[in-house]
Amino acid sequence: MGGSGPPEFREQIVALARAGRSVEDLAREFEPCAATIHGWVRQAERDGGRRSDGLTSEEQEELRRLRRENRQLRQERDILANAAAWFAQSDAMSSRSSHS
């Protein structure tokens, strides 16, 4: 649900749609396609607590943030696992060579 245009523009379109303007009419006048405007209206309703069939913008933002953090943590874990394996291997090598 990416936004084209500034949020104020989107809010005005949503307000007009709520005021009774047809989405198709708004789409003709202001460019974004009708499906985009329908999406904005639905999103605004979710954000305003009027719908419960999807995430609010706040929840979507949190989800994006959590996914990003999750990805970073996975990368760090992989790096640490590789480092641990490398150290274990080099320890084994050095203990073998010191016993000969």
C-alpha cells in the first residue's frame, strides 16, 4: 500500500471520498487510479479504528521495523556462529600442533 503523493494530498482525497464524492470521479480529477483511492480510504478507516480487516499504518510501520531488526539479528547470529566455528577450528589446530 505505497503512497503516491504527500500524505496531506491523500488525506484530502480520503476526506472528499468520505464526503460523498465517488472514488471514480476523484480518480479522474486527481490522477491516482480508483483502486489506489479505495486503498487509501480503507487504510484511513483502519487507522481511525473504523475497520479491523487489516493493519493500521502504525502497525504496518512496526511490522516493517520488526522485520528489519529480525533480519539484522539473523545476520549477526550467522556472523557469530561463523566466528565461533572458526575459533573452535583454530583452537583445535593449535592444540594439535602444540602436542606433537
